[in-house]
Amino acid sequence: MFDIGWSELVVIGVVALVVIGPKELPGVLRTLGQMMAKVRRMAGEFRGQFDEAMREAELAELRKEVNSLNEQARNVTSYNPIETARQELETAFKDGTTETPATPAAGSETPQVSLDVPPPEPPPPVTERDFAPEATPTPASEPAPAEAPAASAAQERRE
């Protein structure tokens, strides 16, 4: 800490012996040691209080973060998207503040658009024929591959 070597300590000890005297030097050293112990104890207490204050500040910050996450979780569990969309649409139509991409020029008529769109026609019903593999007709002159050995054996018997 003070970067004092052995030679400096010897010089300080000799000066203290000469100035204070050999009779009172042990009492002065004892008092100096007690004062140093008190200073170290006070520094340790200060450091402990400072560390505790830092931990409390960190805990308070973490507590705030946890509370905000809990509040967000409560909002998610009580969230009803259909109801929210319905309320937003109602307020938009009541206030007349529907956002349009471009505003028409003054004096021009705005075309009325009907939102009544007929539903699309349903697709035709699916039948088993739609899933059956398409059969390819085989020519009458050529036998099917599975029947080829039986047909050739029958032709040989005839001959």
C-alpha cells in the first residue's frame, strides 16, 4: 500500500526510538496498533454498508423488472383479440377517423364502395374417383406384363 521496504522501517523505528524514548515506545506502538485496528474496522463497516446498498439497489431494480414482467403476463392472460379488434373498429367508425391512403380533392365525389361481398362458391365435393390412380389401357394385342408368362405357356401348348 505505502510501498515501504525493510530499510525504511528500520529508519522509522530508530527515529521513533530516539524521539519517543525506549520507556514509552511500547505504549505508543500499542496505541498506534489499536488506532490502526479501529481504522480498518471502520473501513470494513463502510465497505459492508456500501456493498449492502448496492445489493439493495440491484434487488430493487430486479424487483421492478419482475413486477413489470408479472404485469405483462397478467395482461397476456386477460387479452381477448376479438374483443380488442371489435372495440377498435367501433371507435374508428364512431369517431369517423378511419384512415384512408389519400384524401380526395375538395368538391370531388368519393365513390361509395360496398363492403357486402358475396362469399366464394364452395369447391365441388371430392369423390373416391378423384383419388383412384388413372388406369392406362393396354393394347389388345399385347398381354399385360403379369399375364405374359401364362399366355406364352398356353400358346406353346396349342402349337
